[in-house]
Amino acid sequence: MSDFCCPAQLGYIGLEVSDPERWQSFATGILGLGVESTDEMLYLRMDDYAWRICLSRGSRDDLCLLGWEMRDAAALEALAARLTAKGIAVRRGDRDALNRRLVVDLIEFEDPNGIKSEAYCGPLIDRANPFRSPRQMSSFVTGDLGFGHITMTVDSLDRSLAFYRDVLGLRISDWVRPQPERGVESHVNLAFLRCNGRHHSLAFMEMKLPRRLHHFMLQVESIDDVGQTLYLCEDRQIPIELTLGRHTNDGMLSFYMQTPSGFSVEYGWGAREVDEATWTTQLHTNGSSWGHRHPA
Ligand code: FE
């Protein structure tokens, strides 16, 4: 299968949040993101892109949008044709949608879990006004790798694989699976999918939780940012969901904090990147080689 239609990166996400005001101070003061607000939206910035995360007010406190960046207009058209051929309804983004997202072109569709999804090309890159974090920190690892990653629950693992792997063209980096025969009792069966050198842009598991979104991940350039942010959480009483640890598969050194919406942010450093020439799909028993414990 040609991967011409495969997205180049997970470029942006949208979150519906019940307390945008608290989110604004959390995003700037703890995460170190820039914020720009309009009447309806908060736009969070972390690099040259005009924005990477948009927050809209609502009661769901969950993921409400995935934005897949295509290399160019031809790749966007090819994806639109492929979705249509698979019987998935595609809508062309109107002038309002393009203005809201600040992109050249855009299509809209739904994933098998009913998550509003978009593929776009030509995002606004604002180098005339370089990103500076409101916090003292290095910078975020983004660029070709996209904004970060998300881990979410899906209704059916098979249907989500059929969509994300077989239609969108993402590749499976590895699996974390329970292996009771090896003494590992866990109910988690996680698939990790990539579209570029980032080990995964999307991970999912078949599970019913109150929310679709388990966490989104932001990767920083310096390990000091992880340490400083961990202590900042302690100082400001931001609940830690999982303590400092190292993931088995992407090698990320990270911890998880609770957001004002209840789902988590993984704040990490030092992940390995996939070399397409040599990577083979792997199986892991545990998600972490050490740490990532639930705090007492
Ligand atoms: Fe993660």
C-alpha cells in the first residue's frame, strides 16, 4: 500500500473543557504553552505553528478534535478520495473552517468512535512572531514529529485498526499486551501507531472509561524541564497521576499530571525515534521499565 495518503503528522487536537479560565493558567503556568484567545476558543501554542491545541467551552471535558496534517494539497485530495472510496463521509471545510483553523485547505470526517477528525494542508507558521514560553524552559519537541501524542479509548480495537491503519495509513510501532502466562496481569491491550519518526502519534485501547481521552503528551528538549515541572506541580498542588518513569517502547522519561478536565498530560523527554528502514513491530509486557506508579 502506498503511504501517499498517510498523514505527515498529528498537527493539532481540540479539547472541550468546562473551565477554560483554569485551563488558561494551567497551560501557561504549568505546561509552559502560549495562549491566544478569541470569543469562542483558546488557542495554545508551543512552536512556530500559530496553534497546536484549541480549547472550546463545554461540559464534556474530553477530546473533541483530531487534526492530521497532509504533506500537500495532492496528498489531501488522495486521502479524501480514499475515505470516500471506503464509504466514509467527507466534507470540504468552508471558508469559516479554514479561518478558524488557519490552514490553506481542510476536509472533515469522523473516526469510527465518532471523534470529529480533520485532515488539512498548509498550516499557518508564524515565524515573524517566534514562540516564547511564558515559563523559563527549553522548548518543545515538535516540527516534523507533530504536536505530541494522544492515548484514547476506542469502542472496538478492530474497527479502529481498520480505520487508522488500513484507511488512514498509520503504521503500528508496537503493542503493550497483558500476558498472564508471564505473570503479568493487566487488562490493557494497547496499540501504538505512528505516521512519522515519532514512535506514536496515537495509541488506543478498547475500554469503557468516562472519557475518550486518557492523556496527551508534550515532549520537551531538556530533562530539566521535566524535573522542574514535576516540582512546579508539587508547589502548586497539581495532582500527579503517574510518578516519574521510563516507558518500555518509546523510551520516554516522563510523569503524568492531572489537567483541570480530569484527563492527564504526560510531560516527557528523551523518546527514541523510529527509523523506518530498520524498525520492526514489537510486543511489550509492561508499559514502563521503571516508575510510572500511582502515587500513594
Ligand atoms: Fe503517552
